Amino acid sequence: MEYVIEMLNIRKEFGTFVANDNITLQLRKGEIHALLGENGAGKSTLMNVLFGLYQPEGGEIRVRGEKVNIENPNIANELGIGMVHQHFMLVEKFTVTENIILGSEPRSGLTVDRATARKKVMDISEQYGLRIDPDAKIEDISVGMQQRVEILKTLYRGAEILIFDEPTAVLTPQEIQELIQIMKRLIEEGKSIILITHKLKEIMQVADRCTVIRRGRYIGTVEVDETVNEDSLAEMMVGREVNFDAEYSKANPQQVVLDVQQLVVKDSRGLKVVEGLDLQIRSGEILGIAGIDGNGQTELIEALSGLKKPEAGKILLNGKDVTGFTPRKVTESGVGHIPQDRHKHGLVLDYSIRDNMVLQTYYKEPFSKRGLMNYKAVAEKAKALIEKFDVRTPSIDVPARALSGGNQQKAIIAREVDRSPDLLIAAQPTRGLDVGAIEFIHEQLIKEREKGRAVLLISFELEEILHVSDRIAVLYEGKIVGIRDPKETTEQELGFLMAGGKRGEETV
Amino acid sequence: MNKLAYNRLLIPLLSILMGLLVGAIVMLIGGYNPVQGFSSLFSGMVGSPYAIGETLRAAAPLIFSGLAVAFAFRTGLFNIGVEGQVLIGWVAAVYVGINFDLPMFIHLPLALLAAMFAAALWAFVPGFLKAKFHVHEVITSIMMNYIALYTTNAILRSVIGVTNERTEDIKDSASLASPMLQELTTFSRLHWGILIAVLAAIVYYYILQRTTLGYELRAVGFNKHASQYAGMSVNRNIILSFVISGMFAGLAGAMEGLGTFNGMTLSASFTGVGFDGIAVALLGANTAVGVFLAAILFAGLNIGGLAMQLGANIPSELVKVIIAAIVIFVASGYALNYVIEKLKGNRKKGVEKK
Ligand SMILES: Nc1ncnc2c1ncn2[C@@H]1O[C@H](COP(=O)(O)OP(=O)(O)OP(=O)(O)O)[C@@H](O)[C@H]1O
Ligand SMILES: [Mg+2]
């Protein structure tokens, strides 16, 4: 069998912490090879080694049979290895085209040949069906679009071996299907792919083989065929059986906690994207919002959390008018928020995990007294939270940046859930989490509900919405166009409503 | 993490060495003897009690201006206006020093407070403009420097009054001068300011690392989006950061007015104390200890340069070359880091081959 990539007995240490301990991964030409493991298992680390971002402490790498020393990403590029990172590496102020060509710009004389660059980018984007606006600035486009830019970046550099680090975590279901088509097309053209994903369904759907690692150790590689299924993969990954369809207790909704009336919010370009939205959530229930990205989810959250002043309408919290409150006042009125973009809004990456755990409460006792921080109390809190939420980190003193993506997410959830706010806004709370962690987070949301809190769950994954919500509100073009009982609706019906379909047309 | 701390020390130290090396090369090109040059430079820096006294004297204002720049930087802001804030602090201190008649334990603190307050007010402007109208602080704070220069001269002429381009001396009760320190250093101009600078460095550390305000300021500096999400007021922090930075800058001016010069002279150009603060903060990696040591080094080089001119006949401007080279090396620390990694990588490969 011909291997394009062989990573043999790779070892990577961070200080005394061993992130990769003797891991072997062999990639055949023309295959999609899944890399599976819990949050913090060492998947991204292994791929960063392959891409030349980290130097391994042991083991060897062979590309097309030849032993190589990948000292930096440039060498990886030259070897035809491209990587789409878990957290994008784009220049916010640059346009899509500029980001794609950055570092290998076509030149005419001393200047960048923009016209050629743009054309080439458009050609590739066409070839693989990756629609983009070449002139938009990165900061203005959605996460899904940003990912396309990342993929185009590698294709533009002529990558033959593509590493996808959790590409689907940030995508909507439609986008995921598109990406899967793209990956299949890439394979047809003789490229080889390493795919990291926590979604077992995707592995079953596209992967030829799957390598599993656990806590930095190599567990095994299996052919993805009839002999494996989601359960067996999960078991291999976690080391025990995973319960996929836990049954939750029945909701017992009480008084109204959040009452949104005729809310109107504009987006950053000044367009009204929330237009007369009405919504009520009661204590003791989880309300899921289903909707296609861009139908006002972001702006609704921003208005609810005080980041954006609504143009019109009212937000009542426990009967109190909180419209136009500052984020601090909203927080103090009893709102917690798990933001969608964990790096931009959820964490101060350069702060230690310890310091990140009190980002909203640092000024309150016992963390702060008479203007002075009590870092001992902060450390105790952080330790307790990390323990309780199984955030895997070498210590509480490492910068949040050093945690694996899933563990960063768990840290944020720990912080927000721990405050047990009257209203918990959870935007894509399980994005990037492994199946075990997802289950755990869902349990936490249910527990909050049982304590009599109100939970607003926003997710692009209908499965998740259907699984944990007590009621489902469908958001379309800035309005709630329907409320459904998860027990009496289907993904089809929700999808239909999300696309703007009206009741009664369904049978057509 | 240990590696990080190690690099944080290694880069400044390497930069200093390489800066000195550049100095040596320039000496050679100029036909001077580097051995002789450096020996008189170093003896001028620290070779005698007098040299040490003068070095510390010159370091005091640099410590303050370095802390001012560093403070803003730690909170994500560029305060290029330290130079102007130094001038404003200086003139305010001198005004109080001349125009009040009070017992020392009130007069001196009052003069220092005046310097802090006036400079803070001056720094408030770019902070406010940034917070309120998103005007970039670099532009406004540079412009405030020019306004400060001419305003200071105007105040000296029309409010405080000058004879022969200079104000009268400040009252003894507002002076930082210390006969004891002077005697100890065989009559350098060393004054109590250096002790206040030590105190300031401690306060700097304390504010940033121990107070709730510091937690907030640093958070905003690292990630203003997340800070805003968490309920912090980014605008308030921008203004506060500038005001505190300005207070440090004002004290730098007070060092000159109440310590070294006992007054103020009309000037057509900037003092350079504020601009040097940028280099000091850079070399000191924006930490209290780092700024303190960097200020002493730069001050020492400046003082030693004069001795070098006398002792080895090398123009004292050469010191500026050395300082500039050090700054360039530190600023390109990233590149330097790359070289270090490269060297280490090669060494490792060598081991592997065996
Ligand atoms: N730069 C670093 N310094 C210290 N520890 C690190 C660093 N990078 C990663 N780690 C640690 O190594 C472990 C593996 O991290 P890695 O990012 O590879 O996990 P992962 O398998 O990609 O997880 P996820 O699914 O959550 O993305 C984690 O425990 C993480 O805390
Ligand atoms: Mg990862």
C-alpha cells in the first residue's frame, strides 16, 4: 500500500505535559482519513506537527516514502501539505483575495498583480464550488465564509494533502453537506485528506479509515466499513460506552423570565435584521431557536446581552424593563451568555485559565475586595470549575490560548453555567465538543432548567435543538415564524419553516 | 512557559550585546579604539560614585516616562504623547514650586501632585477623543506634544515669568535635592527622585497585577471584544489608562523641574525624555523591573557618553547609535527569536544524527 504521509511514533511535549505520546498515523493516497479523539486528546497538536508549526520531540515523518524534517509551514507547503485550522488564521482587515494570496502573491514587476490574483482565486473557487465574494473584508463575512477562504488558501498553494481540523464545527448543516461534496471532489482529483471531526456521522459518511487517539496515546486505526458504527467508534474513543439518546425529565415551566416584544435590531451595516420579534421564555424551560445562519440570531443575542441597542421594542427580564441596558447591567440582572465566537468574545486568550474564570465577576467578593484582587480566591474558583466540568488543561496557570478548542469551550460553559443565571443564552454551546462532552453539557443545561432557570438555546444543529429543547421557535428573516413542540415536529418540518415556508404549503 | 520567560530575558540581553557590538564596529570604522572607547564609556557610567550618582539621576525621569509608555501599552494603547505630558508636568511642578510658600512636607507633595494632575489632564484629551470619537490615539497624542511645547513656553513667559530665558529657582521647600545623596556620590546632582521612581515602579506593578482596575485594564488591552462582552466599559478603560499613564509622565517632568534643574528653561525643542520612554518601555518589555533596568542602562549610556568623549575622544553621539541599535534589535525581537530557534533546531538535528 502506498502511503503519502506516514507519521511514525510521534511524541510532542509541552513542558512536562505529553500531548502526543507515540502516535502513528498513515495516510493512503486518495483517501479521507478521519482522526478521532476526545477534546484535548492531541489531534490538533499532531496536525500542527505535520504542518511544521511544532517540532516533535520524537518519531519521524515520511512524505511519499521519504523521511522529511518539516521545520516550518513553508516546508509543509512545498511538500504539498495544506492545513485548514480549527481557529482561522486570517487577517481581519484584508479582503478575501488578499488573504488567499498572502505570501504567494502573483507579481507584475514590483507590485502585486491584483487582477490576475482575483481571477485565479475566482477560478479555483468556481472549480471546487466554493462561493465567495473576493472583495469582501474578512471582518465582514460569516464564519462559514471565512472557512471557505481558508480552504481556498490551501488550494491556491497547490496542496495535494489537505488537513482539515474540525472544519464542520463552525458550519451549518447545509454548508456541511456542501463541504462533504467538496471533499469528495478533491479526492477524485487525487488529493488526500486528513479530517478531524467530532461528528461520528460525518466519519461514517465520508471517511475511508479512522485513526483514534485517547489522551495523547495511539489507540488504533480502523477501516470505516460495515463492521464499525457510531457506537463502536465512540467506545474506541472514550474507552467506555457512550449513551447517545439519554432521556430527560419533563419540563415544568413557570413564570415568564424573558419577554421580548416587537424587537427591532440593525446589523453592523445598518440593515434591520431583527424585525418585530416576539418571544417569551419561562423559568424551567429550554427554548431552542432553529434558523438558518444570518436570519437575525447574532443581532438578537447582541440585543439581549446589551451589546447592541435595539431600534425599537422592549426586552423584559423577570418583568423588569432591561431594554438598552449595558452588558454589565444585563449580567447583573441575571443573564449569562455562552457566545458563539469563543476566541473573540468568550475568552481573553492571553489571560490564564484562572483569570478567565472570573471575567464577569472579578469585581465582586470574594474575588475582589476594596479594589484589590484576591487571586487566591480566583484560583480556588478556577480549580473547582475545571474539576467539575472536566476541562483538560495542564494547570490553571497556562494561558487560555494553550487549551484545546473543545476545552476552551468547556471552560466558558463552566464559567457561565456556574453563575446559574436566571436566563442562560447558549449560542452553539457544544460546537467543537466531543460526544462525551456534548452529553455532559446537555445535562448541565437540563440541570439549569430543573433549577427553575430559563435557557435560550441557539444552534444550527437541528438534532441538538430537537434533543434538548422543550419548545422550538423557528427564526426566519428576523421574526419568529412558528413555535413547535419537539415531540410533535420533524427535521423536515423545521427545515421547511426555516426556509420561509408557510403552514399549509407543506403538502404541496 | 519557562521557555517563554527565558526568551523574554534572552532577547533584551542579546539586543544589548548586539547594540554594543554595532557601537564597536562604528568606532572601528571611525578609526577609534573600541577598547579604550568602551572602558571610558563604562567608567563614565558606573566607574565612580559620581558616575553612579549621575546615572541614577538621569535614570529617574526615564523610569517615569518608560512606565508611562508601558502602562498605556499594557492596556492596548500607544501613548506617544508622553513627551508633551512630561513638559506639562514639569511646568506645573515649577509653578507650584515657585509660587507657594509652604512647609516642605506640604509643598513638595503638592508640587508633585500638581505635575501628576496637569499631565493627567493633558493625557485625558487623546484618551477622551479615542473613547468618544474613535480618533486614533497616536495621531492626537503626537499633536498634543506640539501643543504642549508651545503652551509650556507661553506659560513660562507670561504666567511664571523668565529672566534670561529661565525661571527663577523653585523654593527649597519644593526641591527634591538631597545634600546627603550628593555628598554620598561626591557631589553629583543625585536627588530623592530616584527613590520616588522605585516607589512608582512598585505602584505600577501593584496597579496592574494586584488591583481590580489592573485586571480590567489588562483584559481590555488583550481583547476588548471579550472584555466588552464581560461587561467592562472599554471606553472608560481607555480614558483611565491614558490618565494614569499621564500621571507617570507628569512625574518625569517633576523630576527635572524639582530635582535636576530646580526650574525650567524656555525651549524650542522637545526634551526627549518622553520619546526615550518609548525605547525604555520596549527594552523593558513593559514590566516594572524591566523598565527600571532599561532606564538605568539608557541613562548610563548617555552619561557615560560624555566621559567617552573626554577620555577617548570619541563623539558622545556614538551613544545614540548604540541606543538606536539596541532598540532596533529589540523591536525585531521576533526575527531574533527565529534565529535563536533555528540555532537550537540545528543543534538538535546534530544530536539526532549521532
Ligand atoms: N502550546 C501549548 N502549551 C501547552 N499545552 C498545550 C499547548 N497546545 C496544546 N496543549 C495541550 O495539549 C493537549 C492537546 O491539545 P490539542 O489542541 O492537540 O487537542 P485536540 O485533540 O485538538 O482537542 P479539541 O478536540 O478540543 O480541539 C491539551 O491538553 C492542551 O491543553
Ligand atoms: Mg483541536
